[in-house]
Amino acid sequence: MDIGFETIGNATLICHDKGPMLVTDPWITGPAYFGSWTRSHEIPAEQLESIKRCKFVWISQRPPRPLERRFHYIT
């Protein structure tokens, strides 16, 4: 895909500009919020590869406290 986007349920979006450039709020594996949310479908292999190839990741919300150690934020 030259220019465009793909949605992967929930808030995950892959933006393309001659290849995958930006992924928003990637939720790849496991449940969220202590098991209260789960994904209804597996991510297709082609979209998972696009997520891995993105140069940029946009995380729009901070995760709950126990997960914060996994991310570094600029405030």
C-alpha cells in the first residue's frame, strides 16, 4: 500500500506512506486492564508484520500504574 491506513479493531491504526510508517495504540497480545478487555480476533500475520515495520508508535493513553514500567514517556 502506498498511501493509506488499515484498522485493527479497537484503537490500533497502521498509517502507510510507501510502507508502514505509524501505528497507533498497538495492542498485539493478551488482555488489557487486568483481564477486563480482550481482543475478539487474532491479528492477521500481514498486519502484524506491518506493525513491526512501523518507524513510529503513537500511544494516546497511559496504561494503568503496574504497566507503566514498560514505557518511557516524555512529559
